[in-house]
Amino acid sequence: MTEAPPKHRLPDAPLSPSTAYQVVHDELMLDGNSRLNLATFVTTWMEPQAGQLMAECRDKNMIDKDEYPRTAELERRCVAILADLWNAPDPSAAVGCSTTGSSEACMLAGMALKRRWSSRNADRYPSPDTRPNLVMGVNVQVCWEKFCTFWEVEARLVPMEGERFHLDPQAAVELCDENTIGVVGVLGSTFDGSYEPVADLCAALDALRERTGLDIPVHVDGASGAMVAPFLDEDLVWDFRLPRVASINTSGHKYGLVYPGVGWALWRDEEALPEELVFRVNYLGGDMPTFALNFSRPGAQVVAQYYSFLRLGRDGYRAVQQAARDVAGKVAEEVAKLGDFRLLTRGDQLPVLAFTTAPEVTAYDVFDVSRRLRERGWLVPAYTFPPHREDLSVLRVVCRNGFSEDLAALFADDLRGVLPELRRQPHPQTRDKAAATGFHH
């Protein structure tokens, strides 16, 4: 090509397929390397066979279940597998669906909570004086803030305190009242990888019911942890074994080990998902129930999820997640040896570690470290914590399938390698903290 094609309007004439491919391909070379992106929880590696299956299914519309009945059947099987994995009382009676990711799954779960609450309070709602609220830790993913904004629900946030970086059960209960539609527990906080104490939260809500009669359900946001805990923390009770847990979501494209984007939302039974939220359409053929914010989307990711379930089984998932946790632990050890950092988490829950600079380090901050690591190809997010710990800025490393011990050793070497120059700085250099961080919801 002798000149660049227009970027903000259609070109006048077509290009050849090879030319159009090369133009787009060359521009994408300037993207970061996804395998070196330690900010994202999203899967960046799958086996070639999974990629081939996805290519074969990318033209299938997931919503068109009558036209693609086998794809629909694989979705149904995935729901049944997750219901069994999460100890539903009767896995065959559990209700669930695939989504575009955990954000949509959380929206659907929140809608179900609100509808169940409004049905119980039909004599008081809607009215100008009655506004539903949702209780959760300030550490929740931004999708919950979106839900509360979009569906006009008051977000009641439990702040962080001291070295507690997630929800406290008793503090959550104190925010509940007759207008509380539910409480969200997070199994694997985005900020530091820690599990919230879901069983303690349910026990505190049980005690609240005994005192006041308020019967408030729990939703577990297991975007990451719901695909880690069942394999590595089998004795941890957080799922449908707790009668108060009404629904659970997870991201198939995180520790579910599938390329983006696929999520899952499950309810313990039909009672937990109001029937009026499920729509039935017949204009694609057949009588098709659908519960989704989105309509058309490819079936490729659902097929890839079933492939992963079939390919790995319980033992395979356990091995993959254990390997990720082992790598996280070794990276944490290397970070601790440097002496410049203080570890907040060590990857012993989610395979995620968060750390900040030690109190005696004044020449640089975590934003300087993030910037210097980016120069070596590593995308490591630096960010501040929410209220009441805005004073705390951290780095976070997400260890996932494909981040091998070899890559982890290279990362540790590069982290060690940036420190001598950083230590010689007179003071922290990164003025634009927002531009320095790679952490984006």
C-alpha cells in the first residue's frame, strides 16, 4: 500500500482480503501481550482443540435454541455440572443460564432479588417512600454499582477497616432493614483475592431473622472463586449447602478456563428465580424461554466451557488451579525476599497476591513499579483501595492457567531488576496515577 486507508470513514473502494488483514494485523501488534497481562483475571490460553471448536461454532447464535439444539443441550449440561459442583440440594431442580460474563450474571441475580423482594412487599412498593437496598462490601466489582444505578436500588456499602479488606458479616447485618433485597458475598475479592466469609454472613443473617423476622437472601459473587474453591477448598462451606444462598454466579472466562466472554448464573431452585422474569419467544421457532439482558451472542464460548469440563474433569481442574496457587505462592515468596514490599495476600485463596511498598520505602511507590514493569512488557496494576483505606496503594498479580513457573521466575527477575534504579530516585516520579495503573474493571 502506498497510503494508509481512512480510519474514521469507509474507504471508497474495497481492499483485497489479504491487504485488509495485514492492515489490521499490523496495528494490533502494538497491543500488549495478553500472556504477560497480570492485571486480568480473564483466560489468555486454551488448547488448540478448544480454539478449533470455537471457530466451528462462532456462527451459531446461542439464543436460537430451536435451530441449534445440541448447543442448547451443552448449555443445559454445563448448568447441571455447576449445580452439582456447587452442592445444590437437587441439581436437577437448579435453574441457570449462560451469560456474556459475570457482569450480566450479577445483573440477572440482582433483578431476581429485587423482584422477590417487591413481590413480598407489594403493599408498600412501589411508593415514593420505599426504596429497595442491596448490602455489600465496598470491594465489590463495579457491575454491582451499575446494577444499583440502572435498577434504582440503594447501594449500602460496608467499608474497609484496618487490615480487613472485605465485608464484615456483623457490619453488613447492621445495614439491613425491611427494604433490603439481599446481601452480596464475594468469593474472591477483585482487590486482593481474598474470600469473604459467606458462612459467617449467612449465620449472622439467620440470627437477624430470629430477632426481627427479616428473612434476607444471599447472593454469592463467585466470579473467580466459585471455580477455585470447589477444587482446592472443598471443606469451605460457601455455596448452596447454605440454605440462605439463593444464587451464585461465576465467570467461565476466568478460572472457568474459557476465552472471553462467558458467565453463568444459577439459582438454587425455581422459587429463587421469579417466573415473570423469564420470557418466552416463538419467532425463532419453537417455544423458547430466555432470561438475559443480551439476546444474540455466539455459542462458541458455551461449547468451549463444556469442552473444558469434559476435557479436565474434577481432577484436571484441581491440578490446574493448584498449579496456579503454587505459582502465586512462589511469586509471593520472591516478593517477600526483596524486602521492599509488604504482602497483603499471598495467593492462598484466589491465586492472586497483592502487595504494597514497605513503610521505610520513600524513593518510589507502587505506581512507579507498575510503570517500570510495563517497560519490560509486564502489565501489573497499581491502584488505591476504596473507603476507608484510600491511603493504601497496592500492586496485584493474578496467576492463572498459562502463567507458568518459568514465566513467574522471569517476572520475579524483572521485578528485582527494576528496583536498583527506583531506589536511587529522590522521590516517587509518577504524577498521573490514573495513567500509571493497568487496573480497570
